[in-house]
Amino acid sequence: MGGSGPGYRAREHRAWKLAQQYYLIYREPSPTAQLGQRVAFVIQEYIHSGDVCPFGVSLRICGWNEGRPYLLRSDPSGAYFAEKATAVGKNYVNGKTFLKKRHNEDLGLKNATHTAILTLKESFEGQMTEDNIEIGICNEGGFWTLLSTEVKDPWLP
């Protein structure tokens, strides 16, 4: 997430509602690409109606469909894109450049986590510890966040 906290929470809540609506109708999780499209469409509706877009936030949506991972970026403009690896925030350009050099399709979970931490270190201000970063994992089993003890060793001081 990059941008304002209230804008993020509003978009997150809307995405959750859209996913729930889909589930109630079809009794299966919403396909990630379709959810990303629907979330972006909400922003486009505001823009096309002439209103100022109230969500000044860039959102990442991840999911697992059809046996493969999906990562989508939805911008404040209402545009959305599929990506393989991405960064968000103040120094996102440096992070994306770093990821472009190091990302490949064959990274295992441990190496992908290590690459994510190295990417954060590229533009992190201050001391990075297990208490001030959070790592989420998405695979065929679902989404979860690593515990701080899992993040600590061996990548952080």
C-alpha cells in the first residue's frame, strides 16, 4: 500500500465487499484478476462522473488462481496492471529496479523472502528489524503473514 491510510482502508474495505459478493453468488473465491478489475473500476467511476477521486492510494492485490500466483497493481488513476514483482512507496523506483535484476520464476519461498528483504534494505531509512517490517506470503494454501521470529533469522541484524 502506498498513499493515505484512510484511502487505503476505504479501498481495502471495498475490495473485501466485492470479494464477498462474488463468493456469496458463486460459492468460490473471486478470481484475482477479476477482483483487481472491479476494484479499479470503482475508481474509474468516480473519475468519469467528474468527482475528485477520494482514494489517493496505490493498492496491490495478490492471489492464487488456476495453479499460479497473481499480483496486480491498482493506481489512484483507476488503472490496473499485472506484475511479477513490484515495489510501492517513497522509493519504489529503486525497489522495482532492484527486483528487476534479481527476480526470476524459479525462486523458492526462502530465496524470494530474502530478495524481498534485500529490496526493502535498498531504500529503508533507519535500522530494519523484525519489528518494523511485515512479510506476507500468498500461495495455493492461501495468504498469511510471517511471524517476527520467522523474519528475524537469518536476514536481519
